[in-house]
Amino acid sequence: MSKQRSPVSIVDEVRLISHAFLGVVKQIAANSIDGFNRLFTVDDRVRAQYYRERGVAHTKQGRYWQAMPLLEQVIRYWPDDEETLFHLGYSYLKTEQTREGILVLEKANQSPATATPRVSSILGMAYIQAKEYQKAVEVLRAALEKSPTNFNLNYRLGLALDHLGEYDAAIEAFQNALAIRPNELKIYQSIGFVLDQQGKHEEAVVFFKKTREMKEVLQENWDGTSTP
């Protein structure tokens, strides 16, 4: 269910004014008249910089509803800022606003300056969430041409190909991901599921067995570290 987000909070506004005030105080000695005039205003650049820092911090801490209004303000001033586009798109996805997230991430993915592996990876994930698997494959494969050793790109490509029924290609993508992170449990499980769908049950069992063994080791390690 969509949640109505609030505008920029009064707390963030107060912090912004304090932030700007401290910056002005530092400049008064050098230029007292200019410093005095700026004391009661916050220019767009300072506001955008501050909101970006706060918005990114909120996103990283899982406070997506607080992050979005801040990052939306930043986009008005810096419409092509990769850091802002990525975190705003991610926040949309985490709050089940998939279409909004896709639109923001597509914008970022169009420019060579902002089409980074993490943007392409999260856009691919968004397409998978929206069941637009072919679009996911196209975005992820294009990104892999530039970053072939990126784990998330390979793993999400495997997921998209699996949904399309391209099982051999999916296994290849998962195996590429496994070569990057050989101890990643979810890869063994994913390969097992694909093999099972192909009717290769005996081969699938090998990967399911490996998954179970890895889970048992993780559980033993967890039990050991949690013992007083």
C-alpha cells in the first residue's frame, strides 16, 4: 500500500539554516557586508548540497520516506546528479513505487556520466520487479560489457533470463557470478532451481545439497558466536 510522504521536515529545515549560518560566520571576517547579507538567506547550491547529504544518509539508514522529499528537491537544482538519481530511484523501489523508481533510474542510465554499474544494476532489478524481464536483460548485458566482473549485474542477469525461460543462459550468468563470489549461498540455490526446471534433477540435487551444507555451516558459526 502506498504511503503519503510528508514534505521536507522542519527539523531538516532548521538543520539547513544552522548549516548555512555556520558557513556564513566563517566568511564574515573576510567580507563582513557580503557575509551579513547572506546570513539571512540560503542559496540554492547550499540547499541542494545539504539536502543531498541528508537524503543519501536517510537512504543508507533505511529511512526512505524521509529521503525522498529531500532528494526530489535536489533534482530540481542538479537534474543529472548520479548520486541523487541513484538514491532517489532506490528509495522509490523500497517504498513500492516501482514505476517512479524506473523513470528516475532510466533517466540516470541514459547518460554516460550517470550510467554507472550500480545504476544499471538497480534498474535491472526494478525491471525484474515490474516483470519486464527482456528490458532487464538488455540493460544488464549492456552494463556487463563495461563491468564484466560485477557480481550483482551477473546475478540479476541470471534471474531475468530464468524468468524468460532461457535456462542455459541463466546458468551461465549465475556461474559467472559464482566465479566472482564462490561462497555466495543464493547462487548455488538459484542454479539448483534452474536445473530442476530443466528436468536435470540429479544435477540440481548437487547444488541443493551444497546449499544445505553451506546453511548448516553458517548456522554453526552463528551459534558459536552467539554463545556467551
